Amino acid sequence: MPGMSGLNLQDRLLRERVSIPVIMITGHGDVAMAVGAVKKGAVDFLQKPFDDETLLQRVRQAMELDARQRETQASSAAFQARLARLTPREQEVLDLLLVGKGNRKSR
């Protein structure tokens, strides 16, 4: 790519908190480059030449992974929203239950 490498683009996406699956494709990669890209979240690292079916398979896998991650994030956000709606007493009871205690105040 003129002006920006795939690794630079990956860094920019991370800085801007853009969460999409990334598959790195290179004609001049090495092990260190591949490891770095995967550590930063790349789903895969393909070195040219590769066949079309390999790319399609990796794109499908990346899309499935992305769908699962988005579903998990949505579930987590919904759970956090429900927690935020608890009254102070409900939060107190939840805190007691989480440490194994009952919800009755001691007298």
C-alpha cells in the first residue's frame, strides 16, 4: 500500500479503537512480523503466494470469530446496564451474596 504498511494500518486501527478482524497479507514477511501482527490482534498472517480458497477460508473464520466476539460484548454490555439499574440496597445484597453471605442484616 502506498504510504502505509499493513502493520501501520493495524496500529492505527488499534489507536482509533476500530475493532474489526484483520488478516495480514504480505509478500515479504518474516516470523517476527507475523508474531507481532498476531500479538496485536491479527486473526491470521498469510504470505504470498496463497490460493484463493485459503483466503476465503480465513475470511470466513475471521467473520465467525468477529460475530462471536460481538455477541459476547453485547451480552456483557446488557449485563452491565442491568447492574447499573440496581438500587443501593440491591447492590448491597448482591455484594453480600457474592462473598457467600445472606441478605439479612445482623441485629
